Amino acid sequence: MAAQPSVGRRTTLTDSAARSQPNEGRIAGHLLKITRERTGHTQQQFAEALRMDTTSVQGWESGRRPLTAISVGKLREVRRTLLRMGADPGLLVLLGEATDADTLISYALSGRSGSDLHEHPLAGWVVNRDTTHMIAWSLTGKAPAAFPPSTSTKTRRRGPVADAPLLGADERIALFAHLRWAAELGHRAGDAGALLRRQALYLCSYDEAPDTASWLADMRRHLAAPTRGRWTPHWADYRSVAAGMTRHGNLDGIHAFLSYGMDDIGETANLNYWAYWLGLDPLPRADDSFMVARSNSWDRLALLRRLTDRLQPHLGCIDLNVRSVWSLIGSRPGLLAADPALNTALGQRVCDLLDSDVVSRRSRADLESVHYGLRLHRV
């Protein structure tokens, strides 16, 4: 087993924010506030509908009283009440992901650093895009991609109000220190720590610290490269780290992954992971082994729609996205005949990328192949 890489200044959780009581429900609370505000109702009106006092609602929305601490029955009542008040169902379904994000951040900021990796929230469940984006919301302030756009003009606020559930500077340092520690704990555990290692590494890519890019590159050098003709947890490791490195402008990892990790087995794993990541495969997963299942029930046409939206030149993972579209079309003959409107949109994205200089030579060949297939279907 490879030796544990060094995390330098972030080796231990000694920051005061790590030792203090964290605001355990800020993400779900902020989402709850947004959901209520879009209905045009006040905290008092919401509390009255729940037959509760206003301070309880204020506590939930501020995060001081985390939604994770209330009973399942009460949380269902909260959601049903908001729905009756006109809440956007698209926001209500995200409350679960928001509470998952709060659970992870609360664990990280609590200062716990035991050696039992199975206690860690990232060690026993595969996180999807929506949960990841909820965590990122507290780091970047950027609303999750799954947020439905607001059509309401009823929101009224008094005084300065935060637009996002942002962590403080000390909390960010403590969170990323913990994630680096978790990634290295998983690394020392070998295959048993694969899921913890992979997911912690990817979340570390959101860290804007000056040494993050070099730390991620060092971690990648300690990972086993994908083996052609055989899937191991290292495949998912390599993919996640390579994708995270693009956030820091390093494309070497993603190009290496496309060269060594996208054989027939890798193509299957990649598409299965996309379906799970984007919510098309809604079943919860305890580890990454689902990626190599040949039988699956997710909708390939729906995935093609989602991946078409990701064929944008500014995305760091554009080469992976191109390869994924090419692979998806090749996996299901006749897929391009299913939706003429989608073909038109896909054709425009393909032409735009072919006219640009942002994709690799390999991706250009894949795009030419997709373009030819679209021409056969008269696009």
C-alpha cells in the first residue's frame, strides 16, 4: 500500500471552528427559507399553518435548530404544509439532499477524527450531484443546478439577508482539513476505503487554497491507474480526481483517464455513474460496484438530453462529456431516431464544438462520428 501523502498545513483539525458547536442545519434551513419565501408567506403564517410558534420556524431557517433533529413525521408535515401553501415541488424534493449535506458538514466541523472509516458519512453511501451541489452551495454561494427558477415576485425581506448558506472562513478551512484527512484515511485503508477516499478527494477540489491543485496532483500519483479490461474501485477514484482537477485548470488527469479508463467496461461504468449522478438512477448505492452492472433501468434518452446540455466549451470536463455522448449513442442503436428536437439541439452543440479549439484531437474524432450519425438522421 502506498504511503500516506502529506497534507501540509491541514494535517490536524486544531482550528477553533472545528472545536466549536457547528451550525448544523444551515443548508436545509436556508432551503426551507427560500421555499417558504417563494410561496409569499411569512414565518408567522407558516408557523400558524403548522400550529407552532414562530421561534421554531426561525430556528429551522437559521440552522440553529437543524431539520435533521426533528422526527420524520414532522418533516413530512412541514413538506406537506408548504405544498398546500403553494411551494415549488422541485424545491421540496431537494430537502433530503440538503439535510444530507448538513449531516456531512456537521460531522466534519465537529472535530471527530477517529480511525473507524465506516463511521464517516462519505464511507457508506454514494453521493449524487444534488447533494454535492448543496455542499458546494455553502462554499461558493452558487445555487445548486437542480434549483427550479423562481417565478415569484412575492418575496419580502427586512434588512440585510444572506443569499446563500455560506460557511465562514474558519469553517471552510476546518472542513477542507477534515476532507483531506478523510481522503488519506480512505487511502490507507485500501479498497475498503475506496468510497470515502474518492468522494472526499472530489469535494477537496472545491478548496481554493493555493496548494490544492498540487495536493490533488500528488494524490493522483498515489492512485493506481485504471487497468484496461478490468474494473476496480481505482477506476472511480481516477475519474473523480481527474474531474476535480479540471476545476483548477489541470487537464492532464482527464486526458489520462480517457486514454486508459474508457474501454468497454469503463464505458459502461461511466454511463451508469452519469445516470446515478444526475438522478436518473434513483436507487441509493452503498458503494461504487453498481457502475459495472450491465442491466439497468435508467432512461438512455433522458441521459442524452442531460449530457447534451453539458456540451459547453467552458466546462473543464468537456472532453469527458464528449466521450460520454459518443459512448451513449453507440450503446443503443436507434437512440438518435427517438427525438428530432433533441437531435437538432445536439447537432448545434456538436457544430459549435467542432468550430472551437477547446477539445482534444480524440474528442474531435468523437464529435465527427456523432455529427455523421446525426446527418444520417437528417439533422
